[in-house]
Amino acid sequence: MRSNVANPKVDYFPLLELRKNMYILLQKLLSQPLSKNDYIQIKNNGNLDVIKGFGEGGEIIYNFFKVDNGTNSSVHEQEYYKLFIGPGTLLAPPWESIYRGKDRILYDYPSLEVAKIYDSFGLELVERNIEAEDHLVIELEFMIHLIESSSKENEIGSRFIDGQDLMLSQHLSKWIPDFTKDVLDNTESTLYRGFALLLNDFISFDTAYIKEFSL
């Protein structure tokens, strides 16, 4: 994937499915603790061979799912709650407002900004009525919707591509480095270390990749 950054317009549409699948995987890893069925699905259908070539995080995730069938799922479940849910102080809170808001509290201005973006595209997001709008799961879901919609438009100048650029450059790229640092600083879990490294590298890549279309 990285070799396409220099001239992304050549391979935009062939890469749509690969990018969408990466967002789907990242969202699945953060949405909830993985079930044993999730482990099997990712191992068999998670495009792990493609992910393997995407930096240290990709290699960690590849190796993890190639050897892990969910036998230690309870250990990773405990780690998931410790990092992202609680109880107690969260070690890696997955909301943009916590990292970019003035008072580092939920529902600060980043939440209002992304809510306006969602509304401008008229997309119904599954998790939106459950979580604050700037939860990472919802921001990743929005990117999946935009990618799917841009493929239906079938044109480089689609407003859905502009939406991807806006979401990446003004939101995800602004807080993901700090969020992933918190994950890495607070876990020894191979799964979540791989997730954090892959997320950070992929958002950095995709921000540069999509930026070419708004020039």
C-alpha cells in the first residue's frame, strides 16, 4: 500500500476495498473484547497477508492471529476493559474530546464538530446513539461509510473523498498519536500493542494518501 502514496490517483478504486477492510479490522479490535468466533473470523478472513506488510503493528497483528485461536481471550478481555472501558480511571480513553478538548472531558468541541460532519453527509451510524460522537469506534465507522459511498460515486472528485480528507486531517490525525501512545504506555498485551501501532501507522498513511485528492 505504501508505494501508492506518491501517485494515489492511479490506484484509488482498486485500493478502496483494502482501505475499507483495514478500517473494519481496526474498528472490530476496539468495539468490544474479541469473542472466540472473532478470533477465527479474523484469522481466516482478516486479510492478514496484506496487513503483515504494514509496519511493525501489521507484523504483530499478523503473527498474533496466526498463532492465537482465542484460548487466552479472557486475558485480553481484562486488558480491553482496563484500557478502554473501566471501571476506574481509563488508561487509554477512546474519545477525541479527551485529547483535544479544552478541559479534557467528554462532549467538548471535537464531539460537536464531528457531529456536524456526520449530519452533513446524512449517514446513519450504528453506534452514534450509544456513544459520544467522537468515540473512535464511531469515527472509524464513518470512514467505512465514506469509503463505501465514494466507491458508489465512482469518481475521484466525489464529496465523499473530501469527507475522508476532512475527517482524517482535522480529526483522526490530530489525536490518534496521543491515544495510541497511551495504549502503548499502559499495556503489555501483544494484541493491543499491535492494534495501537497499526492504527497509528495506518491513519498517518491514509491522511497523506487521501490528501492528494484535495489538491
